[in-house]
Amino acid sequence: PRPPDAVLQCHECGRRAAPPRRCPACGSDRVRPMGMGTERLQAEVERAFPAARTLRWDRDTVRGRDDHRRLLERFAGGEANVLVGTQMIAKGLDLPRVTLVGVINADLSLRLPDYAGPERTFQLISQVAGRAGRGDLPGRVVVQTYAPDHAAIVAAAAHDYEAFAAAELDARAAHDHPPAGRLARLVYADRDRARARDVAAAMAASLTEDRDRRGLPGPRVLGPTAAFISRRRGLYRQQVTLRGADPMPLLQRIDFPRGWTVDIDPVSLL
């Protein structure tokens, strides 16, 4: 059951709201939360395994500069036998006594509107799997996923980098994504939502007109559209994406005014 004081809060813009009891689009009451945060996951582990001694590693527990080191020392020293954390614990930890690693919602990146999602999914599973069995004892990795047949999941489970790279390169080439094509991500941020949209729309129209007037082979000008994180620190964000041909001949003449952020060949479109 939903706690009476439950609240949804965006960590980017700070907006708070009560969880909806009905779908705002269709009116269905079949609405329930999906997934879980580290705090809830820690509680579930402690409920399922009463003898477990747990520690949690996330941005709420490691705020200070030395908090990472202290928490790692506590875990390595045997104060806890279960470490629950975010992707922060996926990289670079050498814990010889860890023999079992679980990856929860491993396919989350696959459901985001980003061309690099499969790569991040493969990378995460491969990195987390490397935390188990680093000592004399063998290790085991359990992956929770709603997409067990996805190429990234299958290749990561088999430790098959070559198969993943071949499939991913073909998929990216079909859509002119790097490295087959080029990308540029232009984001305009403004405190006024309408002005943010209008300025971004004017930029997209200007780029399209200039490209066509000069007879350039590309790139395609996509947008504007609200950025994935549409509001951050009080600023509304609109995104224009250039895809395909080299964007520099189109962009090098532009003196971008304040409010614009330009990222050439971004590692993420989020």
C-alpha cells in the first residue's frame, strides 16, 4: 500500500507532487510505482534476510570527500556483508570476499531516449560483474532485466565484447549515429519557458535555411524539442540536434549567445 505521506520529487528541478492515483491520460486506476531506490532496496534485503548486515552507498550516504573511503573500509573490514548501491560501486572496487553480485533493473538505460543506452547497459553489467569472484572464491552474477533477449544483455552475460560491438555498430550506422555519423547537441536554457522554445525554434530554422542555401549535404536538423531533463535549476531547456554529416561547417560561423550549450559528438543525448 502507498504510504499516506508519499511524495514524488524531481532531483533536477525540485518539483514535488503527490503520486497520481489515476493515469492522467486514460483515467485508469491501474497505476503503481515501478523499480526502487537504494533505500527501499536496502530495506527489502533486510526484510528478506534478517541476518544480513547491510551498508548503503549512494549520494545520500557519501556526501563528503572522504565518505567513499570510510564506507569502503567499513565494508572491507567486515562490518557489513551486503553492500547496496548505485552505479557508483560498479567501477574500480577490489573486494576479494565478494562472491555474489546482483544487478537490479539492468536494462533501465535501454528505455531512455538515447543512442548510447545499449553501450551503457553492456558497460554496466560488465563492470559490475567484475566485482564478483576477485579472490580465491568463485563469483556469481545475477542480472534482473525485462529484456533478456536484447543484444546488449545477451552479450554482457556471455562476456562477448566482439558480438556486442558488431551489433551496436550496425545499429548506429543505420541511423547515422557515431561513429558512422556525426552529432551535435545544442541546448538553450532560459527562465521563461516560451522564450526558451522560441529561441530554439529560431535557431533550428536558421540552421536549416543556411544549410540549404549553401548546398551543404547535411546534417539533418532535428527539433527543437524539450530536453530530456526539461527544467534544471529553474531554467527551461530546449534541444536542437544535428545528425549525419559533419556539423562544423554549419556551426563554425555562429557566435552562440549566452544561454546556449553546444556539445559535438556527445556521449549522451540526455
